[in-house]
Amino acid sequence: MVATVDGIFNPSEVRLFPRATDTSLNKRNHSVIRKFLPEFLITAYKDWCLYHSKMGVWPIEHETAFYGKKVVLVWERHDLFQGPGRKLADKFKVPLVISVEAPVVWEAKKWGVNRPGWGRWLENEFEAKSLKNADLVSCVSEEVKQKVIQLGVSPQKAIVSPNRVDSNLFHPHVDGSLIANKFSLTNKRVIGWTGSFRPFHGLDIVVKAFKMLKSHYHEIVLVLVGSGQEYTRMQKLVCQLGLEDSVIFTGKQPFTLIPQIVSNFYISIVSASSAEGFHYSPLKLREYQAVGSAVIAPKAGNLTKLFSEGRDLLFYNAGDENDLAEKMALLLENKALHSSIVKRGIQLIEEDGTWLHELKRVAKLLNIET
């Protein structure tokens, strides 16, 4: 059972999220208004809205939600304001696990979003209290774990567990033929990327690296999947470099369609403008591997500790388009290396890369029978 403030859903329903996109005039008017407001006021308003969206009783708190079910674990996704996880865990006398991509205030500050005067208060009064109330805190990286401990969580309750893959969607048997036909990818070697178009992803580095290779490998195309604040700037860069016929912008796509798109990627890129402050556990990296694409990732965060260079994937120096271009060319030239990295990536996911592996590990730590 997956619960939100809107209702209770099964896994197949959750995979269809977000269920709708607001393209109303009201939303466009908000975009205009934003231009005239200081960023800290916009952040304060968002915090206020989020706080009130979490208040009251969630649908999953009603007794009828659990008829005929045995509750053995409550798993809550960490947010700025906690959900009903602790209440439910206490009610059913079961452990509460909180999974943390990153503490919200801390990560936002890394992105340049400041909360002057109320950020520290939110962190201490809401984030820290919520995390300290968990029986186990699952952090996606060592850097996130250390921050969680700084917030007061006992080191004995904090573990590092990288993001895992939904193996029902991402697996090596995904059929990407419809996508290949739609975007004319047949007989092409696709270099691909998926994600949000944000500055810290350094997509200009990916585009420039691709430019270096295009004149030598006429059959390659670059596919960029997603949307965001850097979308228009990347389109302009592609035009400036004369790559309009070789770079495909798909726009934002339904999550359930991403595996079909990625299955067409001969090479998949995890991008980063810099290695500094890289605290993520890129889910896309494992999704690329699960579908059977050779991955190139930046030397950043704990990725170099988790993966072996030349065996699991290839690494490049974050922010260095020349190095990235060299690694792309290596995979394009060396088919044996490409094949071995693809096979190894699939093996890694099958051995310890799915959410089922994560669940079993947590259940073992908490002495829950599975």
C-alpha cells in the first residue's frame, strides 16, 4: 500500500504518477507573478503550503484501510514535514523506516535556495525531530548519512542504502521498438540522458562532448529526456553548435515510458557540472544498467566506491567535456568493452539493485520475517 495526502494506491497506480499536469491559465499567471517576487518569499510560501497540505488526517489513517491486512513495517519518504508514519507504526506496534534522499533544508541550500531566519528552525523543529523518531533511517549516500547524524540521529540507526530500481519496469527485456520508430532511432547509436534540466547537471558538457564526436561517428544521435529551467538554454546551445538534426529533445515523458526510451540508449550518461557537494545516489544510473545500456558517470560522491572503472561502467571527470567525449568514443570504438559493461550492469541489478533487495535488507536489520 502506498499512501499520499490524496489517497491510498497500489504500486501499479503509483507508477502512473503524476496523474495530471496543470497547464491552466492560473499556473501561467503564477509564473508571471514569480518574476516580481524575491526568491525567499516564494520559498516561504511553498513551505507554508506544504505544511498545511500535511496537516489533518491522511486517508491511510482510517481503520478501513487495513481490513484483512497484517502490517509489518511502515516506510516513510522523508520530507520537510513528516507524514503519519510514526502514528501508524505506534498503532500497529511495528518499526518505522524513513528513507532520505537528502535533508530538505540542507539540500536546498546547496542549490542556492536560502531560508533566512526560518531555515534552521525548520531543520531542528521538524526535519530533525521526524528523523530521530524513526527506528531506522535509510540514507542514499554516506554524505547524507553524516548530515542525518549531525541532525541528532543515532549512528546505530542510520544506514547507507543507494537507490534501487523498480524491476517490474526496468529490465533487459523491455521493448523499445515503438520509441525507435517514433524518433527515427533505427540503425542509430543513441547517446542518451534522462532527468531534470537543472544547472548542476551540466548538460552543456554533454552537448559539447557530443559535438566533438559527431563528425567522426555519423550514425550517433543524442537524446535528452525531460524538462526544466535549462531546457530552452540547451535548445539554443544545440542550435549554436549546428546540431539540430542530431539532438532530440523528447520533453517530459510519463515514467512508465522511460524504460522503453532508455532501451534504445547505446550509451547512457549520468551528468554533473562539478564533483563538489555531490551527495546523490542517481537512480537513473541503475535504471540505465537494468535496461541494458552502457553507463558513463562522473567521478563524484561515492560512485567511485560503489562501481568499478572499466568493469561496471566508465568514469569521467565531472565538468570535463573532453574527458567525457573520450569515454564516449571508447565505447563507440570498443564493442567488446561495451558488451561487457552492459552485461555487468544487468548482473549488478539482478544481484542487489532492486527495491526487493532493499526491503529484504531492512527487514533483516529489523528482525522482520519475510
